[in-house]
Amino acid sequence: MKKAKKAFFMVLVWLLLLSPLFGNGNSESGATSEKKGKETLTVTMALSEEEWAVMRNQVIPNFEKENNCIVNAVQVEASDVQKKLVAMKQAGKMEIDVVASDVNREAALIDAGLVEDLSAYTDLIPSQTAGKLAQAGVFDGKTYFFPYRPNAEINYYNENKFNQYGITPPKDWDELYQVSKLLKDKEQIGRICLKIKLSGDAIDLVEFIRSAGGDPLVLNDQGTIEAFTYLQKLWPELSPDTLKASFSSSNTFLSTDEVYYCPNWPFAANIIVKDGGKTEIKAYEGFRGPKGFVKTLAGEMLGIAKGSEHKELALKFMSYLMSRDVQATLLKENGWASFRTDTYADAEEWQKPYFDALLKALTVAEPLPRVSNWDKIQQCLNDAGKEILLNGADVKTTLDKYAVQVKALQS
């Protein structure tokens, strides 16, 4: 009796976990496909309503027509993908086929055995793939994910304000400090903003560490010490908005002339320049550190859920999403970055300078450290940053302390 109750409970939990998956998608299309005997492919993505409109009205219908199938495309947030796949795996029935995964969450899916090894199909990746994006889905010599929707921050600046003070966008750490100090001296408040909130994602901290030759998974190596030492010097010259800078707030800071410089995602140009009319806000790829130019890869990659019953169709759909026509459509209609270098000619004229900056960033962009517990490790980086940048703590002593914690998290 107890076993029967337990089994019933497990089935109930599984159904509850899966119900949101199929409640948000094209369930009507799925039902129709069963009546017509068409193969149904279930795809997870995390899109806005406007992005879904393009995906469901322009992109998906052509694939369905060409392959006589139904694509059941459903909204699943990046943070929820793993738990849904785990629930299906435990239930012994995988109902998801294609997964659009956050590039910096891939390690967790692979470690949990939730995605297929696609090494035998790497010839599907277009030769026009930018930079290192073809390698972004490779772990331990095996390919698990294909490029799809890449992202990297570019650095925005107010051209009018820079011209007013006779300065140009900084090309390296020395120039970044000089420009920051000059603007602080002239206006009595920092006008250079960096996205270092010291909470949540630590993308900009990682970039400073890597561009000094450091390793955020070591934390007290020479490069990381150099990076935090420089940031401790730079910090007083920065805008106080640095601690509040997010995608949306940074757009506001730039649009209202509260700051004259800030890194942000490429789509910010649509909001600031296209919609806001701030044509004086320009962008470039960013500045170099002592050991070179570094950018962090973000965005999404495509994988196939382990146990998918529609692997052949899934591969066709992934290849379709990687095609030039689809990538050009998503670039033009959604303002997305494309991993293909041959799609940017289709961008609107006003967009091209921003996409040019993005392509330069994507040339070097790499994912965050590929460990499944990165969230805990980046908290150590943020905590170290609070002590060093806000409280003036000794750099090496502080990093030595947090390096012990980082090492323990990897053991």
C-alpha cells in the first residue's frame, strides 16, 4: 500500500512539473499533429512576447512546412531547464527534444547527463561561425551544444561629451583610469560606469581578472591580484552608478547623460539609439588589459535532450536555426546578435557600427568558467570585491582568504 501511494505521489509530482511546460506552448498544434499523424518536436526557449511572435509567425512555420511536422515551442526560463529535464529523466520519459540553453549553464546539464553528445554532427556547424563560438559547446573534447544566439557586452560612450573634453574611448587600463579621473575632476562626480554590482553575475570582474592573466578559479594568482589592485585604484574615479548598473538601469544612465560611458549588451542600442533617439551614444569593442583583450560569451546554445525520441528531426531543426536566412531574420526582426559573420550585411545601416563592435568582441569571447557550481564561486568574487573596493581591504590578504573557499567549492 505504501509503495502504491509513493508511486502515485511521484507520478503526481512529475505531472505538476511538466504541466507548465505544455501549458505555455503550441498545445493546440500538438493536438492537431496527433490527429494528422505528424511528428512533433518539442523545443524550449526563453523569449519575450515580441521575440515569440517572430519565432512562431515567421521562423517555425517554414520549418514545419518543409518537414511536414509540428514544432511545439514552449517558454522555459534558463534557470528552470535543468529541473524539468531531471524530472523527465527520473520519470523515464523525455518529452523535450531541443533545448536552447544559457551558454553559462551548459556544464550543469552535461554533468547531470541531460544532453546528447553531438560530436558526430559537428559538420552541421556553419563555417561562417564567428571567433571561438564553435568551441563554446565543447567539453572534454566532446561537442554537446551548437551555436545559436550569442551575446557579449560592448562599450557605449557619449560622443558629444567625449568631444567636449577632447578625449577618446579608452583602449587600455591606463587610458581607462586617465579618462575616469579627468571626468571626475571636471564634473566633480564620476561619469565612467562599469557594471560591477558586487552581487549576482560577475562578468566584468572576470574580464578584469582574465585580461591581467589571472584565473577566477584560483583567485589569488598574480593576475587576479593585479586586477583587484588596479580596480582598487580606479574605484574612486568611477560613477557611483557602477554599483547599480544592470541592463535596464545602464540604458537609463546613458540616455539621461548621468554617465558618459558604460558596457552593456548590444540590444541596448535599440532602446537608447533607435527608440530613444540618442544618436550621440556610440559603441566600440572595449579596452585591453595587460595580457590582452578579453570578453565574456553569453547567450544561448542549442542541444538535444538525452533520451529524445526525435533526434533526427531535432538535428534538422537546429541546422535550420543556424541557417543564414533564419539568423538574418532574427537579427533584423528581433535585433539579435548572430553567430554567423555573413548575416550582418543585412542589418539596418544605423545598427552596423554596433554590430561591428559586437563582432570584434565575439572574436575573443569565451564563456565564464565552466564549473557546475559557478554561482557559489562568483559569490566569493563579489564578496572579495566588497571588502577590497568598498572597504579598502588589503588585496592579497583578502584574495588569499577567498581562494581557500573557491578551492573547497571545486573539491
